[in-house]
Amino acid sequence: MWFDFVYIASVCMRPELLYSTPFFVSAILIFTVAILAFIRRRVRGGEYLAAVCVGGALWAASEGALYLGLDLETNLAIIYTQFAFITPLPPLALIFTLTLFGTERWITPMAAFLFTMAAGVVLLAWTNPLHQLVYTGYYLIEGGPIPMIGVETGPAWWGIIGYHYLLLSILGAVLLQKVITSAGLRRAQAALILVSVVILWLLNAVYVTGNSPVPNMDIGPLAFILMAVSMAWGFFRYNLLEILPIAQEEIFNGLNEPVLVLDDKNRILAINPAAAAVLAIDAARSVGLSIDESLDGHSLLAHLPGENGTSEMRIGVDDQERCFEVRVSALYDRKALQLGRTVVLQDITQRKRTDAVKHESERLQGVLEMAGIVCHDLSQPLMALLGYSDLVALELPRDDALGLKLTKLTEQIQRLNDISQKLMRITRYETRNYLDSKIIDIDKSAETIAADRQRPCTLH
């Protein structure tokens, strides 16, 4: 029944509408995709895809207008206008692909060149009446069902086609590389875009080579019908512009820890911004150089362990010496052959400080516990000594010679009491040299205690 409907419609429909309607349908479909992409314009690559689809919709609509039976001058004006829609498409598609897959670093240097070339192509086409390098002549074909415009192409036209096909070749190579090297969702998205590009390219090549089923008709814009279907499938099946593939380069550069990748000859293959900042080197210039050449003043190579291992080193960062743990992991290819090593620097300065404070606290705790035991155990003997010395002093005559000796004995007992009090006032761990070793310096260890926190071991 559907085929009968199509047949009846084709018989009853005016020839102009029969030829132009597929192009208008193509324009509507791809413009719908442009709306979906514009809604997701905040996502990486969304605005470029929207621009590609809008340009494709204008190309398809203008191509359909060529088959409405308009006069020669109007058709010629449409052909010249089409250059403004068609020429930016390959650069925009290439930029969209590079952006989508996270290789934006290539966009900045090439975008200005690509769009300058596009503007030059449009200007060359619009000034064709002056030089006739794009079209050497044009004529109206009236022998078919509808009047159509025919053109005689010049050398510049073939140059423009070659330039566009070169960009499409680069775009196809990028997408094919992503299909081969990626997996899962990322591969599916790359394959989806590659299929759309190939369909458009092949249909346009049919027209360029003169093999169009309808002479002088560019059937390339009809590819937007299939492209719109595949893109819509990508939006709803593969979450195109919603779940984006994360580029390895973005992950590497976004790491907070300094990371270097070395080959088997200790040459730097990659270095992330964090490592470049810590080591104070130019990341771009250091790639390809050995560590010794790049890290002038740093002894990183001497601190690198074997294939897999860890070590520690100190590096001056912002006029401060910081301690880093150096972790090395070997890199192997699919045949288990070592390609190089990854070096990860982890700042452990704070951890070292915390460990030092903890160790100091543990040592101090041991000293305090020992001081408490000593003070407690000395307290009763000292009390007994003072008590007996007082009793002896009471029994001795005032002019007895033992009184002076007893006074000296009492002074030494009081000195022991003072030492006991210092032990209870220890708040830090300080040592002093004693013969060939070190012993606790009681005076320095107890000199900073506040008066209200003193805990003297008093004698009663």
C-alpha cells in the first residue's frame, strides 16, 4: 500500500515538487538534528554540530530550490549563495570531531587557517563574474521534465573540490583512528559519525564525477536524510553529546599529582602540568629530551628506583623544600615488551611533618611516663630522709660538729627534690651530649612550662 501511495503521488505531483521535495525533507530532518544539538550546546562539541547541521539544512534547502523551475538568473544566484553554506561544513565537521574526542589542542592553530580558507573560497566564488575561474559558463537545460541550470566548471572549481575532499579525508582518518583504537561507547560514537561522513562524501562524489542519476543534479544533500537518522539514533542510543568520551590527554593533564612518562632511554615522552610546575620546566620543550637535559638542578634520575618501586627525594618548590615520594611503574606493550616507565611524584611533606610530630609526641610521652615513675618512687625515700635528718638535728647540740654535715645532707636531699620537680615540668624532648651518647636535658625540656600547669613533686 505504501508503494502504491508513493507511485500515485509521483504521478499526480508536479515535476518541480517531485524533484525538490526530497531535498526539503532532507533539510527539515537535518535541521531537527541541529535543534537537538543546539539544546546540548553547553556540552563539548554541541555548538559545532549544530552549526554543521544548520549549514547542511541550508545547503539541502537551496539545492531543492534549484528544481522549482525558477529562471536562470535566480538559479545562478542560488548556486553562488550555496558556497556560503557548503564551504564551512568540512572545517566545522573536523573541529566538531576534534572537540568531541578531546583533542582541542589542535583546534586553535588550525581554526584560523581553515576559516580563512573558507572565506577565501566564498570570495573566489562570488567574484567569479570577474575572473570566471570557478565557472566558465552556464546555461539553462529545458529538455527535461523541469528546466535546470547547467554550468561549465573552471580550474578553481576543481581546486575547491580537492580542498574539501582533503579536509574530508583528514576527518575520515581521525574518525577511523578513533574507531580502531577506542572501545565501547567511544568507538560507537566515532563509527556513527564516520558512517555519516562517508555517506555524504560518496553521494557528492557521484555528482562530481558526472554519474548522478539525474544529470546536473547534486544528490549530496540527500545524504542528510540518512545522516539525520543516524544522528538521531546516536542521540537516543549512544547518548551523543550527553555521555562524552573522555580524552586520555584530558585525564593526564587534569591529574593533580605530578606525572612523567619516560621511554627506555629516560627521555620524556609526556609530562603533565602538575609535574612541569613542581620541576619548574617547560612541558612543551622538555618532551623528547632526557631527564638530565630537562631537569637541570634536579637529581630525579638518581632517585628513580627500578622498573617498579618507590623512593623519596626533596625538591625546592616556591622557595620551600618539599618531600616527594617517587613511584615508578613499568609500561609494557601487548607483547609484554617494556616500552618505558611512568613516574608519579606524591607530595608527602605534610605526612612527614605529621609523622615527625607523632614521633616526637611518642618520645615525649615515654619521657613523661618515666619522669612520673621516678618522681613517685623518689617521693617517699626523700620524705623519709628529710624526716630523719630533722629528728637528728633536734637531738644534736647546737655546737655539735655533725650539725654542719647534717645541713649539707639536707641541701642535697632538697636538690633531689628540685630535680624531681623539673621532671614533672617536662613538655618537650631535648637532649644534650654526654660522653659518646646523648641524654635528656632536663633543664631545657622543662623550661617552657607555664606556672599554672606545674605539677611539682613536693615533699611533706
